[in-house]
Amino acid sequence: MPEAERVMAFLETLPIVSGLKAGERLELLEFQRQFVRGVYGPRTDDGERRVRLAALSVARGNGKSALLSGLSLAHLLGPCQEPYGECYAAALDREQAGVLYHQTRAYIEATPWMAARVNIRDWHKEITDEESNSRWRALTSDARKAHGLAPSFWIADEVAQWRSRELWDNLSTGMGKRRSALGVTISTQAAEDLHFFSEMLDAEPVPTIYTQLHAALEDCALDDREAWAAANPALGEFLNEEQFADAAARAMRSPSFEPSFRLLQLNQRVAAEGRFIEQADWDANGEPFDIAELEGERCFGGLDLSSTKDLTALALYFPDQGKLLAWHWFPRDTISKRVETDRVPYDRWAADGWAETTVGNARDDLAIALQLADIRTRYQVEAIAFDRWQMARLKKLLSDEGIDLPLVDFVPGFRSYAAAVDAFETALLTRKLQHNNNPLLRWQAGNVIVETDPAGNRKPTKAKSLDRIDGIVASIMAVGAAAIEEPTNYLTLDSVRVL
């Protein structure tokens, strides 16, 4: 019997351990059978497993935990077992890892022959098969000591929520120690294109990776039942259609709930949080242009200085042309760590000329000052708004080097930001914020969360935003400066002062 058929036969011996059908045998739905056949298809001519990584992306509530746990048991105790196997269940945190563990343990305890041959250690969330000496263990995505693992099989739950890919990479690379290791994940989509799970789903097909995506069309109506079914193949089976309809109705009534419904229930790649910038609006300003055309033109700037080892950003807004330029600087020696922690390709962006790297592992104010001087000679810079935080050292360098810049102090409170945020949003929506498809700005645009005070004033918040937003903050400051006809008008505002 082919391996896929043996795995499906094993899964359908497992008991349902919760819900209305508790005690009955598991019955795989067609989308689950499709996934198993895709993952456990014919092996290579030398007997090795052809598929080494597999991903099923489906909306929440479609039985992912039951399927993941069942597959892990197929490798611990079932038809895919191997001597001294290592099976791992990885999740975002201890609570979610516990869900996988308790589901797996419930299967075992409800199956006498399994219960008779394993040793369960609740404290460690570990299960050992005493006949094969194989073990099953729960892990969390923030693990830091997983470099010695040699998984024969591993599952990853809801990886779209993982902020770090460290454990994923450790498990993937550890598979090289086994001849036929396999890693499987089931998750909703991630909210952004740059997440490693999005990259896996978007990659060109290769024989060693199997992906299966169930998602509603991007522009579907919230009450489109065909869209519901596209993302929820278990709808009407063990996923309650009436409750789903209630959730859809709520999303139609509440704009703040709609993004979450689209991400989690329709499995669309949208932010579940209320972000300031809609990706469609940002991309509509992406028509390429020749930067050389802007030389000598009037512009206004915004400067967002980093901490010692972080990202520094300068934005120039050209109101007469409706165009935006941005520069980013970061220390060269921090790139590798930055790529790992932020999960974005800083190294590629720097190589492609979208960012400047400075020598060492700390912010190089002299390099930034000289770059600012060069920018001043190429463009008619009317004003550069800046936040005083971290500015003292750069101001001294500018003075020492004789670099004269029209710097304008910007106090980062609601009163300062309110008009700037409004002006930025207006420019964006009227297609007067052409950004030349700068990839750093595009990434940051998807991260921005704004907070609102009781008077309705808005400002971007780095604390609540999803990731770095330095370039967008600089851009908001630049557009805000341009919204004031003459730079000297800053003198009339209580919240800002001329340097």
C-alpha cells in the first residue's frame, strides 16, 4: 500500500476526542486527503522522501491541530515510525504548544494499544515510545537552544504568528541529519509578504516542497458564501456555518473587525490590526520615476535618527512634483543580526542601493552628516524637520564640518503630528506621494499604527506598530513641513521651535 494511503488509514483509526462527535472515528475531508497525498507521494528512486517541507494554509477552525497531532503520531507510533526518531511540535508559545501536546496525548489515552507502549512526561510535554525509543516533544518558537536537534519529523502550528524564524530554521537544517526527515506546518496566512511563511507560499514550485493554499479571492464580498467555502473547506462539516455567518455579519457592521475576519476566517493576506496605510493605496503611488529629474527642485525633509545601533531615516518630499525620496542608514556589522531579528532582507536592500551602510556596529554620525551635505547640494532643501532625541551629537558634527542645514525642531506630540499625518494621508490618497517603489518604505508602510487622542489628533506610534516605521515617520515629518507654505511659519506653532 502506498505511504499516503497508509497514513490516511492510520489517521482514520484515531478517535475524535472533543466536540459533538467525540468517541467516533476521525474521517478525513477531501482537502485533508489532498494534502496527505501531496506530502506522502512516491519517494525518489533511492527510497528517500521526495517532499521534505510541506505547508497547508487554511482559515482557522478547519481542524489543523487534530491533523497536525495525528500526523505526528503517524511518525511516532504509526506507519512512518523509525527507530530513535525525534518528533517535535513547535508553536508560538507554551500555551499553543500545550494545545498540540494535549491533543496528541488525548489521542494516545483514547487508544489502548498506544497508551500501553508510551511513557508520558507532562512536565516536559514529552512522549516516548518504549518500543522504538522514539520521542515526541513540544517546543516554542522562541527557543534558543535547538541547534542540536535532529528531527525525523516536525510540525509547526500557526507559523504566520511567529515573529522569529530561528526555530523554523533550526528544525529545517537539523533535518539534514536524517535520510527521510519531514517538516509540516498548517497555518493561516501571514499578514505581510515578507514573512517567511508568505515567501514559502509564494515561491516557485520545487519537488521537495509541497504547499496547499485555501483562501478567498482578494476582492470578495464579506457575505460571499463561495468565498467562505474557498478558505474553509470544513465549512458545514465540523465548522458551524451559522456561527460563521454571524461573524461575517459582524465584520460587515464593524470596519474595525473586518481585517481580522479577512485574515483569520477568509485566509487573506491582510493585517488583522487597524493599520494606518492600506497596501493598495501605497502601491497606487508606486509608478517609477527618474530621480535625476528632481535635482535642483524645492523639497522639505524629515529626519528620524536612530539609537546607537538602529535604523536612521531621512525623507525628502517634493510638493510641486508629488514625489518622495528616502535614505536609510544602518551599521554594516549589524546587518546579519538585523536580517534575523527583523525578518527582512536588509542585506539585499543595501546591495541594491536602497540603503546606506556605515562602518562598524554603531551609528556613524559623520557618514550621515556628509551624506546630508551632499543632499543639500543636489536639491533645494527648504527645511528639514527633526526630533531632538539623539540629535545633539549630529548637530555638533554638522557645526564642526561647517555643514549648514535648514533644521527645524519637531516635537513628537499629538499637536505636531496631527497636521502632518493629515497632510501625509491626503498626499497618499490623491496619488501625490510617488515613492518610486522603495522596498524599505513599502515594508514600513505596512507596519504603521497610529494612535488618537480624545480630540481626534493622530500620531504614529512605534510602540504599537508591528515593526520598524522610521522611514514613514521621516516621510510624515517631511510632508508636514511641506504643508506649511513658508518654513518660518513654524514659529507660529506652540509645538515646534526653530533651531
